[in-house]
Amino acid sequence: MLKTIRAALILGVITLTAFGASSAFAAPLKVVASFTVIADFAKNVGGDRVAITTIVGPDGDAHVYEPSPADAVAMAKADIVLVNGLHFEGFLQRLVDASATKASIVTLTKGVTPIDFKPEFADADAAEGAGTGGGKTVTDPHAFQSIANARIYVKNIAEAFCTADSDGCVSYQTNAAAYTKKLDALEGEVRAAIQSIPEAKRVVITSHDAFGYFEHEYGLIFLAPQGISTDSEPSAADVAKLVEQVKQDKAAAIFVENITNPRLIEQIASETGIKVGGTLYSDALSQPDGPGSTYIDMMHNNIRQIKGAILGS
């Protein structure tokens, strides 16, 4: 009888030990994403092997975000922190320091060819760390607005996940390849939509200059009263200059952004006689039940809104 009990206990210990090792092995990779677009990319690459915490949530503005104690806790516990870089997250260094995180900080714009921001607002944006000001060039951080760059973000995420979790590498690579095919299809749709808009009508107004990479890649022209950051209000002179430019360039549509107060755009719409065409998603995805809750949905929404406002369809 004693031998039977001892055997059962030993078997139980072995079973529990194996279960414990299995559970530890199966624990998801703890990933912190600085904002929603990156979180969506990470979800598509990581699948159920990752647990993602997002710092700046839906409709949130990373330019002016103030981190919370909960953000510091999430950073401290993270295995990997995924960030945009190019000074997009003004809060990032403070949060890294406050959390004392040991996580790998992965900059997803590595490999992206940065573009310079339009110089007329460079001085204002240099104040928040996006450039040097004084008439010098300022780097535009919104690289994710180009789908070609989105593919680079996805590649960098897959590499980071493989480094942190080699057992899951094949899964990450497979997911990244499948998602990249979806991005390829999306880019074809965006290019076709732009081609359907007459060149003379490819001028639109948005709240702040978040769409420089979209403009560079796909041929629309975006005008905005604010620079690459929403950190400061444009001056009356800047607004007057934009209104005059709009009248000269005959902008075809004007849009509010999900992260900004619509008051300024409504003022410009009133002064130029251009009707507000809808909402574009720039630096953040929508709420889960909104029209831009994923990166692909965001791009679909934006091009649909732009095309519809310009062509009336």
C-alpha cells in the first residue's frame, strides 16, 4: 500500500512539474505597443502567442499623451516594447525611465526612408522635438501612412518576436507573410481609388500634417493648419495663410481627424466655402465598433471618405 501511495505521489509530482513547465512555456509574450496602429500590426503577426497592451488607445493623440501609472506597470512587465520612433511618441523616454523596464525597445521605422516635413510649420514642431527648427528640415514621423512602410513595420515586428520567442518564429513569419499579402491588396485598392480622381481635384485639407507619406506615395496633396504635431495651436497668420492657399489651389475637400478638435477645420470650411467631407483616421485607430478599428479598415475608410467627398460618390 505504501509503495502504491509513494508511486502515486511521485507520478503526481512529475505530472505537476511537466504541467508547470508546459504552462510556463505556453505563456504569451508580453508586448507593449505605443499606439493602436502598432498594436494592430502586432496582433496580426503574433496571434495567440502574444498578449498586447496598448499605451495610447483608440482615437488617442500620441503627440500630447501623458502616461499613467498603469502604463509604467505594463512597461515594467513587458518582454518587448514596440514603438514608432522618429519622435512620434513624445512621452516615450519619460515612460521608459519611470518604468525602469528591462524590455527590448524595438523601433519599427528601422529601414524606412524618412521624408522631411513641409517647412512652413517647421519652427512650431521643432519645439516638441521633431526637428531642429530655424528653417532646417524636420522629419515626418507618420511613416505608417504609407502601406509600403507598413510592410516594413510588420517585418520588424516578426523579427523582434522571433528573437524573443524562437519557438514561435515559424508562426510569426507565416502570420506576417499572410498579413503582408493583405497589405499588398490594400495598396492596389488605394492606388486604383486615387487614379479615379482627376489630378486637378487631388487637393484636400486635414487638421494636422499626418499624411505626408500618403501624399508622397500616392499623389494626393494634403494641406493642414497644424504641423506634424498637435502639441500647439496654429497662429491666426498660419490659418489665414492656409485659407489663402486653399482658395488659390482650389482644394476639393476638407476633413476633420479623429484625434483633433474639429473647431479649426470648421472655421476654415466656413471661410473657404468647402463642405466638411467627413472624418479621417490619422494617428490612431477608431473604437472597436468604429469604421477604422484596424489598420486595413482605417485605410479603407480614409480613401473612401476622400474619394466620396471629391467625386460626390
